[in-house]
Amino acid sequence: GNSVTQMEGPVTLSEEAFLTINCTYTATGYPSLFWYVQYPGEGLQLLLKATKADDKGSNKGFEATYRKETTSFHLEKGSVQVSDSAVYFCALKTGANNLFFGTGTRLTVIP
Amino acid sequence: KAGVTQTPRYLIKTRGQQVTLSCSPISGHRSVSWYQQTPGQGLQFLFEYFSETQRNKGNFPGRFSGRQFSNSRSEMNVSTLELGDSALYLCASRQGAATNEKLFFGSGTQLSVL
């Protein structure tokens, strides 16, 4: 079956610290992988994606590389800001039109 | 262009009641998906509609149902509410049915079952 396991939060970091949120997956076939972000009081927004092995998705200073050998898609950012405080969801999609999400990781960045 | 609009924003019901949630997709979008978000289970796919037809369905009981109208607006209904149905229900739309199309999410309806 399809599933996503991501690092449990919450994660609290100081501004300019390095961020890693781990995500591993189990999938049938060749999934596309996503990171979504949910800011307080808002819906989900696509942050970045990768559609095949070794692809790197990047946006707003965040990066994640699709690692087929370790079935992982870890999210990283070199220097976080207070405005990055949100809940981050790792997700996968196979041939069907539905996404499988992880449980989300809440990030709080303090000044 | 207006985003995905979900109404109501908040809802309080009691066990055994039924509830209907509404979603208006982005203008021109024909696909609408519904997701349930809970602290314990995270985000789970409920179903997807395209051109008034249900295309995919997640692993939820028959108490959860939906429909889509000719203007692409969608409603989700939950009957015989249970405490465990308390969640944020998110709607997402996309223009077509292709798997590589970007999903746009609404802000959700927060349902509390007492």
C-alpha cells in the first residue's frame, strides 16, 4: 500500500537555524513526492515537488531530493525565518488522483 | 481570481446529527477533492469528483458522501455524526483530471462534534 511517515513534531528552532524534517514513504509503482505547507488559519499550499528519482524540488529556500534508494524525501532549509512557522506535510501521489499525506510536522521559529 | 472557498468556516454539531459542507472551486476548475485532517491521523483523502462524477474514493465509511453540481461546486455530507468525525475538512480543486496538475486548497471547515 501507499503511506508516508514523517518526523513527529513539534519542532522549535531559532531564527537562522538549519531545518531538516524527515519523510520516508512506501508506495506501489513510481510515486511523485510533495511537500505542502499550512500557515496558521490557511489552507494547504504546495511548497515543492519531485516527480522522479534524484529530482530535487526547491522553493522559498526549501529543498528536498527524491531518494529512491532510501525511499526518502527530507525537507531542508539552510536558514529558517519566523515567517516559516507553519505545519509541513509530506505527501505522495501514485497513478490515481489522490494524495497520501503524512501526519504533519509543526515548526515554530523563534526570533 | 478567487481561490477555493469553503463554507461554513466553523461548525458545531452533536452526535447523531448530519452535516453538509460546501466547496466552491476556483473558476474554471472541474475537479474537486475532499480531505479530512485530524491531529492523530493527519490528512486523509475522502473522495474526488470530476464533471459531477466520483472518480476516486478513500477508505471512509458510507456515512461520508459527496456530490458535485454542474457548476463544479461540491458538497460533502456526513450522516450520523460521531465524536471522531471532529476534524478540519479541506477541499481542493484542479482544472482538469490530469495527475500532474496542481491542487489548490481551501482554508477548510472546522467541524466539532459534541
